[in-house]
Amino acid sequence: MNLDSIEEIGPATKVNLTNAGVGSVKDLVVRGPYNISEITGLSIEKAVELCNKARIKLEELGALEKSFITATELYNKRQSIARISTGSRCLDELLGGGIETGSITEIYGEFGSGKTQICHTTAILVQQSKKDGGLEGKAIYVDTENTFRPERIVSISKARNIEYINSLENIIVAKVFNSSHQELVIQELGKIIENNNIKLVLLDSAISHFRAEFLGRGTLSERQQRLNKLMHMLIRIAEIYNIAIIITNQIQSTPDIVFGDPYRPTGGNVIAHASTYRVYLKKAGKNRIARIVDSPYHAEIEALFSLGEKGITDPI
Ligand SMILES: Nc1ncnc2c1ncn2[C@@H]1O[C@H](COP(=O)(O)OP(=O)(O)OP(=O)(O)O)[C@@H](O)[C@H]1O
Ligand SMILES: [Mg+2]
């Protein structure tokens, strides 16, 4: 869907947008008016007008939900949500059938709890046919901690009798060096998704660069603002391209909690509100416990799974 389909975009504006790397109506909506104004120099009023027109266009074409619909329509629409297997039937069941498209699933937990293993396994499984738990699509792996390993893609694929050459070919990796690079990479996602049949984006991890760079109380509000922008862009990407997004997150201990688990995911309300599903991983000997927290419709239940040659598997 190119920019010509919006009347308000004249030739000069089109050149301006194209030079800034915005080439489609969907990309316009994903970026939103503030980003568009920033990268093109258009006034914010003009950018708001264009983004609103773009949204209406996508609504008309059925690519985006209309602003007002009945709960019945919404219910019917949700019946068609696709899911990607995690590799463990138990974990899939916990998630209501797997990782959902159109949403952000946050996986958080201590080191070695399996967050990166889930990312590697789903990056392979999303490529498989529907009957094998996939969506016949590709994955984008945004690696901020330098822990993506193509060798692991090979070993998981081999253990699952999947042709590893295909697995590697269908994962696009973006190595991210700092928080502003991360913002840039997320802004560029739309274009790559549109041109590559992407069904899953992995962000491993979402906020480690921000935590490392914004130290001290004085910088907290700027950090949260920038994270908030980033997370909202991710929400729009999941919705507009109808793909699944998995983000990983670390935990920190909160000393003020006297009873119960003292660990909370990092990133505060910004991450909490942006994630549709939050899954907390804990070590339990050779197995791992996954607990679904703060879900809009899942009960707070737990499931066991395990880490092995096949990546994520059912518990031993
Ligand atoms: N080839 C393998 N075979 C079996 N288990 C493996 C293999 N590779 C990794 N693991 C398991 O995965 C664990 C590491 O998990 P993972 O890297 O997903 O942790 P994480 O939650 O991402 O941690 P961090 O917070 O440090 O990023 C290892 O401790 C090991 O138990
Ligand atoms: Mg990791």
C-alpha cells in the first residue's frame, strides 16, 4: 500500500517522506505523527493529519480494526488470531495455544531461566507449517545482549529434524549497540516486515541498554519517556502487521516487599502496560516454571517446561 493512496500527500511531501525512509501507509501509522514530524521536518499538525488519514485508509481496507465495533465483531476477529508454538505443549497450553499474533508477549526471569532459548526456538518454529506449530513466516531477531547464536539455531533445528539451512536463512538478525541504535532499528522494522513475510519479532532484551545508559534518578524520566515511545511503536507494529512480538526482560529485587516473591520485572509501568501477556520464568532444578501474570483473560496459572537440545521442550 503505497503513499499515493492518500490524497493529502502531494508530490513534495511524498519525496520528503520517501527520503526519510517512509514508503508505505502502514509505515506511516506505525511511526506515528511525532516520529514523522521529527524525521521529515513537517509540522506536527500536518503529520497528525497524514497519520490519521493513513489510519482511516487501513480501517477502510480492513487492515486495521475500526475505531468503533461491537463486542461480537471483536470476538469473531479474535477467533482468527494465529499462534506460534514455543516447542513445549505445556507452555503453549499456558498461553492459550502459543504466542499470539497482534500482541506483545513479555518473557521475564532470572539469568539462565530460558528467555533466550525461547527466542531461538520460536524463531525456528514460526517458519513451520500450521500443523507443526508455525505460521510459515520469517523472524526478525533484535539482539541487544549479543547472545543470539546461529550455532544454536543449527543444533535446535537438527534435534527437531528441521533443515537448518532454511532455519538460518529465514531469521533476520539486527545487532543493537546502544539505546539510540535500538530506537532506530525499531523504527526501521516496518519496512523489513512488509518486504519479507515476517510473522515474529524478537527483542532480546527490551531494556538492558536503557538500564545501562540511564543511571541515577535524574535520568529516569527521560529513560521512561523514550522506552514508552519505543513500546508504543512495537504495539502498533504487532497490530498493523498482525505479527507476534516477544520481548525479554530482566528482574530486579524490590526491598519493600516483605511477603512473597521480591522480584519484579524491570522497566516499571511503561513495560507493564505495553505488554499484553507477561510470563515469569523460574528455575526448578532441571525444569523451569512459567507463570502467566497480569493477563487480561488468563488465570494466574503455572506450567512446567524444560531446556534441552531441542530448545524448549515439555518437562522431564
Ligand atoms: N545446547 C543446549 N542444550 C541444552 N540446554 C541448553 C543448551 N544451551 C543452553 N541451554 C540451557 O539454557 C540455559 C540458558 O538459558 P537462556 O540463555 O535462555 O537464559 P536467559 O533467561 O536468556 O538468561 P539471561 O538473563 O542471562 O539472558 C542454560 O543454563 C542451559 O540450561
Ligand atoms: Mg538471555
